[in-house]
Amino acid sequence: MPQYDGLLALDRMERAVWKVRDRLLRAVNALEKAGIAYAVVGGNAVMAWVEQVDESAVRATQDVDLLVRPDDYEQVKAALAAAGFIHRHTAGSAGLEMFLDGEDAKARDAVHVLFAGQHVRPDDLAPVPDVSQSTAFRGFRVIDLKSLVRMKLTSFRRKDQMHLLDMMNVGLIDAAWLNRLSPELAARLKELLDNPEG
């Protein structure tokens, strides 16, 4: 049985985090250079908000999710292609397009694009917000907290629930949010507030 090399494992973990960071920065720099409005969403947006409160509570994420306007999509494709990303349509996912980070990249080594004002899945409770609902953060634009919380409650997969719990654990979300949400989304948040351990 091969001996476990803890330092090698830590190096690989660190490299994985830096690859995602590099992918994010190359993608947003390409959009900035082309003058395309966008917002970082998903796990990287959660990281950006959590880090402002407690950097030790940040959870790494595997992919990069960007929000753009549908009318800008042809420009988005050209800008990301110029930065080395390869377009792939993801079958079965409404409103989501994928840009692989090179020829041999896997789906997790990708930039995922969501479209403002559209539903990611047909049965979602609310559409994705507009890119204007964003704020500057360390050199790129990130979706504002209110919109991010609504997106996570709308999707409400296990990883979205974990992201919401991360934001709850650092005090970004609490019971006061229940009055800011639609009844359906408030019910989902209450479920997490009442039973954070699952």
C-alpha cells in the first residue's frame, strides 16, 4: 500500500484552489476588457461575501459561475474564446452554458454562464437577477448579497444550502431576512434557520 504523503496532498489542494482563482480572473478580465457587464455568482460570490466577515470560514469551490445579459452572449462567447475557453452547451440545463478551460478540461474545470432575467431550471421560483444588482469586489464585480441569497434559496440544492449555512454562520443571514423574501423563499430559509444541522 502506498504511503500517504500529507505535504503532497496539501500542495494538490492548494493548486486546485489557485486553478479556480486563475480561471475566475481570466474570465472576468476578458469580459472587462470587452466592456461586457457581468457579475460573479455561485460559490465564488459566497466566498467573496464570507471572506469580508471571516476569511477562516471560506469554503473552496470547484467551478466559476458568471451572470451575463442574454443580449451580450455573442460578445461573451468571443471574449471567453479569446481567453482560451472552449464553448459547450450543457444539455438539460436551461439558461446555462459552459466554457471549458482548454481542450482536455472536464466539466468542473469550466466557467458556467447564467442569463440575467431567465430561469436556470423551468420550475425555479424566481428568475436570475440582472447584472446591475452587483458590487465591486477586489477587482471584479460580484452579485449583491440580497440577490445571492435569493439565488441560493431558489436553487436550494445541497450545495446551495451549505453556502447559505456558511453565510448564516458568519452573521450575513439571520431571521431578519425572513421579512425580505417571498413566502416560498422565506419558508426555505426558515427551514435552515430552525435546523442548521439538517
